[in-house]
Amino acid sequence: MIQLVVKKGRETFGEFDFTKDKINIGRLPQNDIVLSMGGISRKHANIELQRDGYVLTKMSEHSEVLVGDESIESCVLSDGDVITIEPFTIRVSIQEPGEEKATAEKIKRPKRWAVPYGEDMSDEKVDYILTHAPFKDIDESAFTAAAPLKGILRNDARIVKYNSGNIIIREGDYGNSAFFILQGSVKVVLGKGRQGLPPSLLGRSKKKSKGVLSALAQLWTNNKMPEVRNAKAYNQTSSKKKGKRNNRITLQGVPSVFDKYNTAHLVEGQIFGEIAAMSRTPRTATVVANEDIELVEIRWQGLRDIRKRAKELKEHIDKIYRQNNLRFQIQETPMFRNLSSEQLDIIVQNTIFETFGDFEWNRDFKKAAKRGIGKEPIIAQEDDYPSGVYMIRSGFARLSQKYGHGHRTLAYLGGGHIYGLEEIAHNWRSKKQVCFQKSLRAVGYTDVLIIPTKIMEDIVLPSLPPKDLPELIDPSKASKKNEALDNTEQLEKIGSHLMEFLVENRFINGTATMMINLERCTRCDDCVRACAAAHDNNPKFLRHGPQVDQVMIANACMHCADPVCMLGCPTGAIHRDALQGQVIVNDITCIGCATCANSCPYNNIRMVEIRDSSGNFILENETNKPIVKATKCDLCVDQLGGPACQRACPHDALKRIDMTNLETLANWISR
């Protein structure tokens, strides 16, 4: 007997038990399993009982059938196989006559607060937090019964203590939490890279990868069944991180260290770490305990929920940002480095915050992408008066120029890029005034800082040496040059068609986008097998995806600069690796809600039904339905040599590319 469970997404489409020898699948109503969907052939595939077992055969040469992650023409099915006929999946269960399967293990379905952020949080500690600013001023009645303020603090926060000299957060690390100071004070070390604390003081270390023997052992120790888990691990709700908080890095000779670097002083009631936690970006500064201190650490999901309900906290955070973080960011921008403290104060007070698009842009991004460039929010428009310099704080923006009856993309700008400086500097020095030479549009979501033109002309431009000023603009030649980014040669190599495709579909968001040259790819699937070998027989990507100009963008996690998959995760299971920044999933705290999979605009996260070591599905004890977990590429974070898929390709057809590096992309395209 064979049982086929058909699903469309997470919804069960039908469960079918067959004892017959042949089962037809397709769009026609006379099929045994009818899949009424465009793109599915009338007779798409069949399953036939033969001497070797149940054999799946593709019936249409224009269709595609996957078993696991491999495209097949015909293959013998095994118990537990998953057939994919987009957008449907079919789970196969084969039972021989008289065979009785082992009893499946059952567990409670994980919930958001099944694993609290702080193991020892109590009602008394929550009440203690509520006696301190800014929490004491928050109106508890504004919160819902499902997520009350005390519940958020009890489960999404924890009280932590640091000794004088302890490093709390390090510049460049990724973090998913913010800190409120309850007692004591901290020093924020300003300056990045060479101007910040050296790696030796910060305790930098390389992430431990598997050794050579461990890597080789994967070849014979991997499970034969897909998605096998240890069911007992999910019943251990207490965290295994006990004692980890004591493994802290301490600066020796704190006063002398602080004397050598530019620092800021934060005291009780102030917050730090919120920008990186909420914007999914690296920490911008190192923070060190100035004395023995007590903090509330709150993971970003809790901070997000409190900000939604507490206007006071949102205003408090915005005020702190203007007082501290904005000044830090401006000081780090090269064109402001020659200014005095008083001049910086004037710029901070006059800087305008603007947000274009939606922070949760992934919700309707696919629809917006189909509408094209004309529907993207305009930040600044070609031929308009240059009203200020635009600094991209986070997100991405499209730089375009009029071309015929439309616009063509010249480049895209990310965090740290500047728009409008050339035009304002030209008008300051020349009587021949010019307007903006290009348009700037938000791609999904863009956060910008605007320095007004008058401030630039009165304070900033006079402070710049002549050699640092942009060249004067010749409007007749401006269309041939992109002053914002010196990448004209790279853009020509990439080609306008491919560039438009990458920007409109926001593949520019990827820092490790899997690109496949279809002219070199022989469909050998060595990349898929290498991925499976590195992940306990579970491939973490699908070797198919959107194509343009003989280039495929595979359905593999791109480890985005702006990973919106993290937006709605209620437990923080999907997060950045603190040291290297890969986006990874904590299998223990994942509750299978599929929020991350639904949020990913690129369909690069899959929800899988997990099994025990016997191959049986692990079931929820109340509903008897299989437990599901999110799975995705982890960029082989624990493997020697990096991504196995790229190393395994025998034809150099596959490469993981940081899309923020146009030179690397251009060189790969033009090989």
C-alpha cells in the first residue's frame, strides 16, 4: 500500500491511500490525483508498482518533477520521499503487507515563549524593571492580553550584570538584542576599524569549524532518512547556555585604554544596541562597562512589540538616537571629519530623518516588483532643485536616469552611500546652477538622513580641501558618467538587462547569492550532493530559480544585508551569527510557524516535517500532526573551506557572490 499526502504550502490538499498498481497525476479530472494549476501538464506523472517497487515517472517533457531536491525522469520511490510538482508537494509513505511501523514519538509543539530569554526571570524581577526608566512611564493598558508588557519582559528580557572593564558588545558583531542601563554607566568607544579598539583587545577569534576527521566522518555517519532530529532535545526547555554569560572579555587598564580613544558616556535610563538589533545590521561601536553595572537585555522581538504599544519608549529611543548615534554616524562620514564639535552639533540638530517604503517591505514586494520602477517611492527626482545631501542609513535605493520614455538603472546605493553631493558642491562653486542629475528611488525600504543644502554650503563644503570636492558637472556629459559610484566599467560588463533584473527583484540584497552559469552547468547535481553530505543528508537549497541571460539565481539563502526573514520570528530562532553574520536557524527554538518562510521574498526558506532516528515523523502530542521546522542554507558555517556547493562544482559554474561588490559580480559575468 502507498499513501500520498498532497500539500500546497502548509495547507493539506488531500490524503490518498492506494492499493492499485498505477496512479496517474495531472491536471485532467480523470487522473487519480488531480492538480488543477497552471503550469501542470494534463498527464504530468504517474506512479506504478513494478518489480523494484513503486516507480515515479515524468510523463511530460515540458514539465519538472523533483524527488527531494533532484529533478528526475524516472526513479524508484522510498518511504518518506517528498515529490515536488510546483506548487504542490507529495509526501510518500510505503507500507508492505503485514508491516507495522514503530510508534512515532510525540512532543509538545514549541511556542513563542517556551524558552524564555532569561532562565531565572521572575515576577519580582519584572516588577523591579518596571521601577526604572523608561519602563516606569509605559502605560500597561496599551498592551494586549496575548502579549502584555509584563509577559514581554518576563520572556523576552533578562537582567544581566557586568563588572568594570567587561566588553558588553563589540563593534562589527551582529546582535539581536538591545540594552537598557538600570544601574551604573558604560563607555561607548567611538571610531571603527583602525580608529577603534584593536582586535587583540576585543578578543576576536575565528569560528570553530569541523576538523578534517569530523568532516570526513560525515560521509558515513549521516542519517539515511531526511530531516532526522533528536526528539528528546525539544523537551529540554531549559537553555544549555548556563555559564556562558561569564565567558566575558575584560579590558585591562580601563582608564588608560579610554584615554587613548574617543568615547561617549551613557548612564542609567539610556539604551544602546537598539540600532543594530532593529535594523539587522552589525554593531556600530564597542561598549564597555565603566563600573560594575546592571542592565536589562531585551531581544529585538520584545523591543519591537513594546515600541508598537508604547509611544513613550519610541520617543525615548528616537531622542537617544539623535543625541548619540546620529552624532557617531556623522563623525564617521569622511566629509564631516574636519568639523568642530560646535559645527557637528548644528548638523545634528538640522538633520532630517526620512523613511521611504515599508520596513516590512517583504509583505508585498513581489507585487511591487511586477509594477516596476514607476511604482517605487521617489526619494529625490532628476531635474528637481538639490535641497540637500542624502545619506543612506539602511536599506537600498535605485539610482536611475531618464532614458527615452522611461528610466534606466545606473546603480544601487546601500548603507553609507551619499547622493546629491556633486550637485550641491557644483552650485556652491559655479554660477551655472544644475538640478539633480539622477533620480533616487527606494527599493523596498530605505532609511535616509538629509543634510539641508544651506548647512552644507555654510559649514561642510568650506571645511573640505579642494582635492576632496567633486568635479564640476558638465550637464552635456553627466548622462555618461555615474559620479555617485565609480563603477561604469563594471556596469557595462554586467549589462543593463541583468542589472535591471537584479535590482527590480532585489537580489542586490544578498551577500552570498548563489549564481549559476547555465552555459557551464551540466546539471550533474554535485553541488546538491555536497550540500547534503555537509548537512546530515539534508540539502539546504534547491537547484532551480529565476533565470535571466543564461544566469540562474538559485533558491538558496542569500544571507541578505537586510534579512527580512527575521522580522516576524516570534522566538528569535532565525538570527545572525554574532561573529560572521550568517543568517542561521536555531532548530530547538523554531516553533514551525513559517513566518520566516512566508517573509522571505525569494522563497529560500522551506518548512520540513522532521523525523526521529527510526525514520518516523515526530508528531505533536495533541493533534498527531507532524512537527515542522524551518530549514535553509547556513553557508556551511561549521565546515572547512566554506560553502560545499561552490567547492564541489566541477565546472566552475556556481559561485556565491556578495552583490554589494559589483567588481566581483562583473568579473564573474564576463569570464
